[in-house]
Amino acid sequence: MAVQEARQCGGDCVHGARDGHRRAVAEFLAKRDGLAAGEGLPAALAHSAGASRQWVSDELTQSARLVAERGREAGRTWPERVWRGTLLTVWGGVFVLSLAEAATAIGAGWTAARTAGLLSALAVAALLTVAAYLHRSRGGLLAPVLGEDNRLSTSRAVAAAWLLFAVFAALVLALRLASASGHAEREKVLHGLELARCGGLLTIVFVTSLIAVVVRRVVTVRIHGQRLQKVRADRPRGADLMTDDAGRAGFADAQYVTVTLVAVLFAAVRLARRPEQLPDLPWGLAVLALVSAATYVAGKYAEGGRPVVLSVVRAREAGDLDAPIRTGDDIEIRGAGFVPPGAGTPDRLARMVVRIGAVHVHVPLIPVPGGFANPTDGVLTVPVPVDVEAGRVEVRVVTAAGVETNGVFVEVAE
């Protein structure tokens, strides 16, 4: 019913898609927990543990695919919800700046610097409005900071913040120069553009922009080399700037964003205090920002890793006798990296495959209250099909990201 209600809007209705996704998720969770408790299992399958497990896995896989489809529909409506919100944020910032300038002008009087600041903010906001409209199908102003995995890119967001601030500061000085009435005032503004005064700011802008390009290349090369697993997100989230692909807080990203916010705020205060020159960031603060950037890049190099199979053993239930692996038995594959970050959703877990010899076996979903007992990041349990020939066979795992692990050989007895 949730799926039908979502489809009444044709997938284009914002609230219909979101509500349909929420209800589909709720129905899936209730179904998963019910099957984990043994509810809804056909009586004809109760006598066979293998058949009932396969039936449960197939039911959950089909339900998970419906949930994923509703999630993709909700993700397609995301740009419509967000691009106008980005404009509200921009023009809200202009409004706050105007109020701050009006408040500080009480007693001190309105100055040419305040006029230049307000006009620069209006010019930047107008340019951003045009850019947001042209990219409204990709989230408006968030389009340049979206990564290929449909997540907000920390490196691009930081570079964009510094670049926008530098453009705003340069516009302020340009308007100050245009409105200068005397030669001495014009010379003062021109001296404010000297490299000795703005070296710290320009260095940070250059380094953060370079990092945004380098990080993209590093991620691409590591994915192609199967040293990093990436799974596309259904839609971007603001938390992407400070978390990893699994939604866990990441130290490298969090410190990079935090230091950037502090440094940009300091630069804005310097510009407000001395609007006749580009902010002369102290080299101590500039070095702190560069150290933070280096830490972020090092974190990008260190994250991820290729999934690996360490061993394969015969799964043994309580009361079973020890025996060699035969067709029909369950095997337990032990290793690491089987579930890449962001691939913990049921539809992606259902895409995992184990190759036993020439036979591809889909990893069954085994529900437990609140989650799944199989598959996990370090252990997979799959049955050995009857089509597997006796003898020495190779076992490999293919993750939801499409990365294949190393092979481990096992003996299958007749």
C-alpha cells in the first residue's frame, strides 16, 4: 500500500515520495523482525532449515528492493527540495549582514566600507542565484560540491568556502577602489592587494583547491585499483561533510571542516576590521589550516582497503559431528571488508555473492531482531550447492561494491 501511495504522484511528488519511502521502510522492518521471530513462515517449509532460510532470504530481498526503489524515488525529488533552500540560505546571509552593518553604524555612522560590503554581498548572492537556477536539477548551489558517489564532498566544500570568501573580499576592495575620492585612499587600497599582505589567504585558497582536485584523483585511482570500495548514496546529506560513507563520524573530515570554519571566521573579522586590504591571515593560523588539510589528505590515503578472505571452514551446528565439507553443507567464510561503508542496507547486502568453483551463490539474508546475522563484515555463511564438483575448489567473495576478494581453496568431499 505504501508503494501504491507513493506511485500516485508518479515519483515526482516530493511529499508522496518521502512518505512512501518512510512507510516502505517501516513495513520492511516489521517484516524482518517478524520473520526473525518465526512469524509468517509457511508450514510446508518448517521441516527444512535450508529451505526456510532460503525462503526468508528471498522474501526479504524482494522487500528490500522495493524499499530501495522508494529510496531512489525520494532521492530524485531531493534537488527540488534543496535548491530553493540554498537560495534562502544565501539571501538570509545577505539580510543578516545588512542588519549587522546597520547595527554597527549606529553612533559610528555609515561608511563607504559598509556600502562596499553590502554591494559585494548582493553581487555574490546574485551570481549564486543564477548558478543555483542553472543547476537546480542537481541541488542548486550544492551541485559543485557533490561527489561522484552522490555524497557531499568535504574537500570541495572547503575549497568552495575559501574561494567564495576570497571573491567576496576582492569585490569589497574593488568597490572601495572605485569609490575612492583621493589618490592617497586609492594607493592605500592598492597596497592592500600586495602579496606580502595576503600571502596566507592566497596560500590556503591554492592548497585547498589543489586538494579538492588531488583527492578526486586519488579516490578514482584507488577504486579502479580495487583498493577502495565506494557505494553510491541514494541522496546527499549535510552530515556527509563530517562522516564517512557509513555515516560514522570521521576524524579527518571533522577536523578539516572545523578548522576551516574557524579560519574563515577569523578572516571575515579581519576583513571587517580592515576593509581596505585583503585579510592578512597570520601565518600561524595559515599553517594550522595547512596542517589540517595535510591530515585530511593522509586520511583519504589511509581509508578503505581491499576485502580479503582469510579462511573457509565448515559451519557446524550444535550437536553435529565433525566432518569434511560436502555439498549441502554450510561453509563459514572468515575475512574482512565484506560489507563496504554505505553498503549495510538490505538491498545491497542481498547483492553479495560467493563464487565456489564455477557456481555463484547469493549470500542469504538471515534476520535477527534489529538487524541481520548474515552477512556481516567479517563472516559470511553460505550453503555449498549440489552443482559444485567434488575436489579442490576456489572460494571468492564479490562485495556489493563489485570488488572480488582473493581466493581460498577448500576440499569438497564426495
